[in-house]
Amino acid sequence: MNLPAPRTATGTKVSTVRHDPRDDWPDEARALRAELAAIYGDDDPLPDLAGGWVARQRSANTRKAYVRRFRLWEAYARGAGVHPLQAKLPLADAYSRHLETAPTLVRVKGGRRGETAPTGRPLSPSGRAQALSAAGSFYTYAARLGAVPSDPFAAVARPDIDPDHSSTEGLTPDETARLLETARAHNPRSYALVALLYLLGPRVDEVLSLDADQLGYDRGHRTLPLRRKGGRVQAVPVPPLALDALLTYLDGRTDGPLFTTNSGRRWSEPEVWTHLRVLARRAELPQADSIKPHALRHGFITDSLEAGVPLHEVQDAAGHRDPRTTQRYNRRRGRLDGHPAYKVAAAMAERLEGRETADG
């Protein structure tokens, strides 16, 4: 349908150029729409629905996570011969069971950039819950626009999740120190990254999204503005140890991404994960092959509480809205150092030694 050209108050026609509102979507939304359009065609409503749904999410981290999880569901529905907009509760239930055993995608060592293969462990209960919630979020959006009658995931049972459990492996203060020393010996960029991840306790994407000119100053503190979940920006102080590492790495640079590759491109999360594991192996950490950047965030929270910082202050520093979330990160809870197994084993070892002496 061709709309008439708008006119001014005097009736003169105003020259306009047609603008596609989808051009204003974030990169993640436009990429997902193009991917789905290549599968279903431009006339199918799914590409625009999925793109519009992703575009509504406020933070880039949420948009990326939703895209990953929607791809899983779309591929499963298509593999079952069902268009996602025609899915019903039985298929959603089957998808939930499928997630319990389906291998996850992991990067192929030595493969092309971004190449993955389904060789990873199945999603954890929290990962499955997130995948189901993402699918439900899409259908809530689609139902609001009248594209589907209801959300087929609304009645799907969510996995039981232990609120006190976190699958991220923790580091002792000595292990963290070894990792910092190894990073410092490797190069200034590695040291600055590990120092910021541990001493500020951010999520890795919050650091990698920063630019060099965002290092600021506020009432005697050097600061960095971290964009938290939900899009909220929180200025956090950069302590002297981290600041010295960061300034050494920047070497006077004040433009471009805060952390870059050798070619000047922004450092990506997969590259940081790989690099951190290289450093961990050089530091001879026991969890070197599975360590994640999030382990340093856990260390920041645990060591802050260990040092006597009140819970509410650590919660604010970590950008958590609920203190129970902060406590999940607290590796001081249920510490293995004092586990009864050690005392029972020591007592039994002493008893066995006594028996051997008596027999001798």
C-alpha cells in the first residue's frame, strides 16, 4: 500500500525517503532476522517477530543470550517438521526433555573462527531453565502481537534449581595470586585483564564492552562505567593495583576498545576464555582446562566477604539486586577446608597406623 506523501501546514508536499525501522534494531536482532529469513523467506512472519523480540531486550548480553537460546529451539522445532509459530505444548515438553541429554555446542580446536560442534556436556539445570524461559519470552511477545494464540511453554515444568549452588569452580587466594603473577609475566594486556576481572568483580562482557576513553575520574577515584544486567550503568572505582596494570597496558592510548587484539579489533569473549585457560595452565592451576572468567568474579565476592566487607556492600559492588544472589557466589559458604571428610580420614589413618604398629 502506497501512503500519500506528508504535507506541510501550507499543503506543500514534503520529500521523504522510505526508512525501514528494522535498520534501527541492534546488531543481534538484525543478524537473527537475516538468518531466519534465509530459512523461512522474507514473507514469513517469524524472522520479523524474532528480530523484534530480540531488539526489545535492553542489554547486549541479554540479546546475545536470547539469540543463542532461540536458535536451539528453532532448530529443534524445524527438525521435528514443525514451524515454530505452530508449536504446541507437547513439542515444548519434548524439547524440555531433549535439553536434558543434548550435547551443547563448543568451539572446535584448530577450526575456523567461530566454528562449533555439539560435543559439550548437556546444559545444567539452570541453563535448561534459562533456555525454556527464553522460549517462553518469545511466545509471550508473539502472543501479544497476535501471531500465536498462547505460549506453549507456559505449562512446561522448569528444572528444580538449588539456589545455593553454582557450577563455577572457585580459586583460592593463592591460586588467584599465581594467576595474576603469570599474567603479569606474560604481557601487560593479560595482566590488566586479570587484574580488572578479579579486583572489580565484573562480568567479562561488562569489561570487554568498555572503550579506552571511558576511564574516568570521580572525587579522587579513577572509575570505569560498567553496564550491568538490564542496561543499568554503575561507575566502579579502579583500585591502584588494577589502575597501574591498566595504564601500563594502555600506554597513553585514549581511543578505541579498552581491550583489543593485535590488529586493533575489540577482544571477544571466546578469545578471552581461551587466553585465560592458557594463563591458568602456565600457572599450573588444577582447574586450568575448565576455568572461566566468572571464576574471578566469584573470587572477588568470596575474598571481599572473607576480608569482612559487609554483605550489602559486596552486593552493591557486584551489581546484584538480591543479596541471595551474592551469597551464591560466596565460596566461603560450605568451604571444603573444614569438611568432615578430612577429620574422618585423619582419624582412620591414625587408627590404621596404630594397627600396623601393633601387628609389627
